[in-house]
Amino acid sequence: MSLGQYIRELRDQRDLSLREFAKKLGCSAAFLSDIELGRRYPSETVLQDMARILKVSVDDLKARDVRPPIEEIKRITASDPRYALAFRTVIDHGVSPERLLELAKRTQEGRTKSKK
């Protein structure tokens, strides 16, 4: 299921019309319709607002966005070249996306535990 389809399903489950949801988001119904139809994608801010209104996590929505994050990767590697090395190393060693996500999750859990 695409990001747009998922957003529509969540909106329908919450009995929100397209116009009502657009109003809560502060965007036009046409823009929201384009997102649901996969013609446009929400910005990070809009995605966060959608998650809050639909009562789901931002990560849950992002998991359905199948576009490669090219611009984000360019920005990150430009700000710190070590990320470029890390990306190349992950690819060269054949680390699966699942394994990489698992490592990131463990790292985050470790940070959460150390703050307590």
C-alpha cells in the first residue's frame, strides 16, 4: 500500500472528509488529493502534522514512502563526509536494509535507556 493510499485509509477510518483533513492540516483539498493519489508528496512538516492528526507515528507514514531519499542523502553527506563513507561501507559489505534498521533501532533504544 502506498503512502497516499495509507493516508486515505487512515483518514477514512477516522471519518474525516478530504476537506476536513485538509483544513486541519492547513492545506488545500486539491493538494491533499494529489498526495492520496500519489501525484505529490508531503513535506516533513506536513507529514508530522498528518501523523499527529491521524494518531500514528511519523515513522509509520515514512515506511510507506517508497521514494529514494536522494536529496536528504546529498544534504547529509555534504554536511559530514563520514556519512558518505558509512553509506559506501554498508553497501560494500552487503548489509541488508533490515539489518541496518535493526542496528539503528538498537542504537536508539540504548540512547533511551541511558537517559533514564
